[in-house]
Amino acid sequence: MAKLFKTNRTSLNDAIKILNKNPDIAKDVLYGKCSISKAKKILNQKEIESGIKPVRIKGNKDCLTVLLNLSSISNMGYEQFYQKIVDKKLHAYFWCNNKDLKRCFDKIIEYKLKYIQCITMPLRQEKGKYYQNTTYHLICTTKGSLSLLQEDIVTWMEGKPDTFKKGTIPDEVYTLIGKCSPEPLYDLSSKKTREGWSPLEEKPPAA
């Protein structure tokens, strides 16, 4: 059976489940039209659309989402970070500019987070030139097994002078995070209240 599906014994159970649930998708795997991992995603999406499998997007009690910048965590070590972020699963987004990019990745390594993707947002002048130190990056990371809810996200967002205000993160960033990650949403980069987000002072709930 493993040879039939061109896989090893580890993936054999997955192949059998695909065959039992949807023979048509199993045929695509058999004839090399898609891999077992892709077939599992297709099958999962079909189950969600048909109502067989519920999709958990909002209010996921097993995961929380945080937005950070270096000023909010510069003196926060591993133990301090996880005293504040106490949930087992986590989506963490880091906002930084070019000059702080290395320091940001140092923190990601220190917190033992898994890098997923980097989204770049440069601030361009009207003549096509870029302002110094105003190319920003939103770095997506995770802890635990919950992947991003939207995988086909952009890697480039062009910023305009009126997009950035001193010391703030653009609205587009909050919108993007809301599409990719579940609630509850915590903004550790700012003490200002934003609808749908909780500020730094409010400690995330324990699992």
C-alpha cells in the first residue's frame, strides 16, 4: 500500500484516511497530481465548507496573538516574556525598521519562536526615493502548532508618508494580523486602546 501511494509507512495512515474520506482526491495522489500533504489541506477545506469540520477563527482559547516592537521588549528576557505571554500556543508579530532587524531576530531566537514570514513596508517619497531608516518589517512568528489562518499573505506593502505617524504602527498592519491570526489580540507595542485589541497592561489569560 505504501508503494502504491509512493510514500513511506509514516504517511500510510494519512493516505488511507484520504482514500476512505474522498476516493477522488486519493486518485489525484495516486497519479501524482498532488502530494499527500496538499491532499490533506484540500480535504480539510472541503470538510470546513461542508460543515463537517468546524473552523475556529475567532476566540481560539488555545492560542493568542501579540504585536510587539523592540522598545516594548528590549529588557524583557525569556522568562519575563513567558510570564506575560502564558498561553501554550502563540502568534507573535514583531514590528521593526531596517536598523533594528538584527536585534529583532535576536529576540525571536531568544524567545524560541518559529519564523514564518517577513512582510516589508518601505516609506517612499513622491520622487521614488526612500526615507532613511523608514523601511519597516512585520515579522510573523509562532509558538506551538497553530499555523496562520491565511497563508497567501503579501510580502510587500508600500507605505505612504501619511501612512506613518511618529511612534505608531500603520492601520494596515493591524488589519493584516486580524486576518491571519485568532483572537484574543494583544498589542504590546502601544499603551493606546484600539478596538479589538487589548493594551500592554492587560495580561493575557492562562490556558
